[in-house]
Amino acid sequence: MPNAIFFYRIQRWLYLHHIPFLPKLIQLLIFLIYNTKITADSKIGKGSYFVCKGISTVLIPGTEIGENCVLGLRFSTVRKFPYKNVPKIGNNVFIGPNVVICGPVEIGDNCIVAANSFVDKSLRGGVIVAGSPAKIIGYTKDLNYNISSNQKDLDGIAPYLQPKE
């Protein structure tokens, strides 16, 4: 079974080419297969993908996600009333499972949002946040590895978790 992004890309293409009804049909198909809501007017950049194929993900209409982002299981973006703007996520962002991004926030490039976090304030690029509400706990520039590279190729886990000296 392909990732929900596969069906989203088809849905988005149909939406951009003003083909009626079919994007809504694909949205229903995504919901039935993955229990996920992704509307065609959301923007998801190239290289971005959902962990676990996108199961139980909810994106509020109009959400913008940059390129090469990793989006965790049960990730959600929600609107914060009375604001009309929705979340915008930069490039190379890692979002852990059960994260909720609420309101008109902007998340900068190269950020990490830890699991079970609630983000309701904008984040500048290169920060690591965790908690509910999310607070800055570190910076990606202090890490010993690149967050957008695949860490499976490393020999050991512990050495690359240590901060730079």
C-alpha cells in the first residue's frame, strides 16, 4: 500500500487542473484507507512524507508544508479561532508522532518538533522543541548529524546523539 502522499499528489494535480468532483473522491479514499484528512488545497513540498504511510493525520485546509519534511504518525494541524491563517511549515522539518500545530504559526527550516508536542507559537529555523506547550530545548546546529540524512547507515546509535563539543 503506498503512502498517503501518493494519493494526495494525484488529488492535488486534479485540483490544480480544475477537474471537479475527483479531488473530493480521492480525499474520501484517503480517509477510508488511512483514516487521514488531507485536502487538495493543502500544499506539501517535494520529498516530504508521512511516517507509517500517514495513518490518522489531519491537515486543516490550506496548510503549507515545505520540502523534505518527515511528518510523524497522528500529526495534526488545526485552526485557532478567530484567526483565519493556518500553519506553515518550512523545509527539512522533522515532526514527531502525536504533534499538534495550532493556529497561524510558522515553523522555520531545519526544525525538530519532538513527539507529543503542542505548538502554538511560531518557531525560527534550526530549533528543537518539545512539550505542551512546546518550548525550545536545543538547536539543530549543535547536533553531531544532519537531520535530513538517513541515520540507518551509521554503525552505532549513541555516538551521533552526543552534541558537538
